[in-house]
Amino acid sequence: MRLTRTDGMRLLLLWLGGICIRLTMLAVPPLVPLIHRDLHLDEKAVGALVSGPVLLLAIAAVPGSLLIAKLGVRAALLAGLGTVAVFGALRGYGPSVPVLFSATFLMGVGVAVSQPAFPALVREWFPRRIAIATAVYSNGILIGETLPTAFTTPVGALPLAHGDWRWSLTFWSVIVLASAVAISLYAPARAAGVSLGGRWWPEWRRHQAVRIGLVMGMASATYFGANAYIPDFLDQTGRHELISPALAVLNGSQLLTAPAVALWPRLLTGRGGFVGSAVLMAIAQAGIVFTPGVGVVAWAFLLGFATALAFVVVLSLPPRVAPPGDVASMSAAIFTIQYATAFVVPLVAGALWDATGQAAVAFVPGVAAGVAMAWGAMSLHIPLRGEVPPAAPGPA
């Protein structure tokens, strides 16, 4: 079946939206040394700054499902992206620690209410091409994570802002605003698969949502923790010049998951994708700690690929497992647990660094997360491509 022009436009909108829900979040790690120096933050504060929006992805995921049920996918998505653009730009106002953290908090709310919309759109727009549509919007998310880490320093947003980290943050928010305008012009007012007033509260015990969220949370915790602590780790070990290359390959290597899935589709239908990712995550973090010189860049490459592979597997599950009316609510349940885990683990890592004064111990929780992820993935049931989701009960 050929893709129509409408299909192409919908895929483009999914891709742009995916970019927007990560672009401003990952604009901070390359600027951590500058922000750290200007505002005198300790490592716990750095961890909270990078992973704070992740906590909001957990707290506001269910309200995001409610917003979709009440307003429709398009209106909820535009409200979320508008919030991301405005408060992502305001983070550098001052500069001030209260403003930085308050604006980061509100920006995270915007990301959180936007994210549950995408699995619902995938199910509604591409019911027979869920894998393709998921690959497109997950590719957008991965590009949104890669662009700011690769093009903030030494070329890109920071030089354009004349070295001012505040205006660098604003630069990425302008892109989100432009994408939101494009989505407002071309996205339909409502997706039929998500009826207004329909189900929004997750059924936590159905569809393995809790288990999937915990397993994926370990990968997300490792990813966000690496983005938070690799810059200061390299700075402390006298390899400041490797910060940009390490962050660039950590995030850029994620783009290779699409061809990997294309060559081996069973990664999306079995436990191998999860378990293999978990093993690579643990090995790569040990390599970052113990490998001197530029070798850290190679391990960062492997770590980014491993965490992204697990991420793509999870994104494909709600449209395949949940009944049509439950896609947004199941996604909200998974995101709540996933991102709560992803917030707590990097915060613990920062506290360990502060308590011991040793940069290497910040990666210990990430290694433990890889082991826990492999163990949890063994009990998951990943549906085959032909399996039909169970019928949904009445609205709640």
C-alpha cells in the first residue's frame, strides 16, 4: 500500500512534534559547565536541572491524557508545545536560579502533556503501519535529542548567542514555536480514535503498563544520567575538549536504531531488544569510567545506541497492545512510571558524587539500572505484529 500525500504530511507532523518534545530539554547538557559556573550549582542541582523535566514527564503524563480526552489531540498538543516554547526560552531570564528552575518546571509540564498525544495519533492515522509511524516520530525525538547536543558548542546556538547560554536556550525554543505553528495549520482538529470525554485514567494493572514502565525507566535513567554527568566528569578528569564530541555521539548514535530495526524487525517483537540493550548499557558505562583519553567517546556512542533501542521498542507497544480508546491512557501510565524512575536514579547518582567527591561513582546507579532492566525484561510479553488488542471496556 502506497503512502498518500496526506500520509506524508501526517508523518512530517509526527516527526516535527517528536523533535519538539526533546529539543529544549537536551539544550542544557552542553551548557552545564557555563550554567554551573555562573550560578554556582552543586552536582545534585545539576542532576535536578537536567532530570527535572523528566520528573514532570511522570507527574503530568496522566493530566496530559485527561487534556487529550477533554480537548482533543490537536488542542492538547498545541497547548503543550506552546508551553514548551515560552518557558524553554524564559529559563535564562536573569540569570537566576529560581527563574531557571521554575521555567524548567513549566517547560517540563508542556512536554509531559504533549507526549501522550503521539501514540494516539499513530494508532489513529496509521493503524496498519504502526511500526513505520512509530519509527518516524521516535526518529524525531532522537533528532530532537541530538541537534542541541551536537550544535550548541562549539558551533551552532552558543556562538550565535555570542557565548551567552541564556540566548542559546532561547534559540532552540524558537524552533519549537515554529513547529507548533506548522502543526496548528495542518493537523486535524481531532483524531477519531480519541473521543472527547473518553477514557483518560490508566488501568494500571492491564497490558503490563507498570512492568513496561519500570523496564523502560531504567534505560531512560541511564540516558539522562549520562547527559547530566558526562560533561562534569570529563571536565574533572581533564578532558574538557571531549565534552561536545561525547555528547554528540551519545545522542547521535541513537539515529542508528532505525536501520537496526529495519534490518532485524524481531527487535520489536521479542525480548532480545530489551535484554541486549541492557547488557550494552552496563558495559558502556563501565567503559566510560575506566577508559582513558578519547576512548570515552566510543563508549558514549555505544551507550546512546543501547538506550535508544530500548526506547523505540517501548514506543511501539501502546498502539499495538492497547484498544483504540486506551492508547493515550496506557501511554500515560507507561510514561508516568518510566520518567519517575528516570528522575530518581540520576538524582541518586548526583548525591553519591557529592557525598564521595568521586566522579566515577555517579555511573554506578546506571550500571545497576542496566542489570535491573535485563532482569525485568525477561518477564515481558511483547506481542507479535499480527496480534489484535483486546476490546476496551467502557469509558472511565
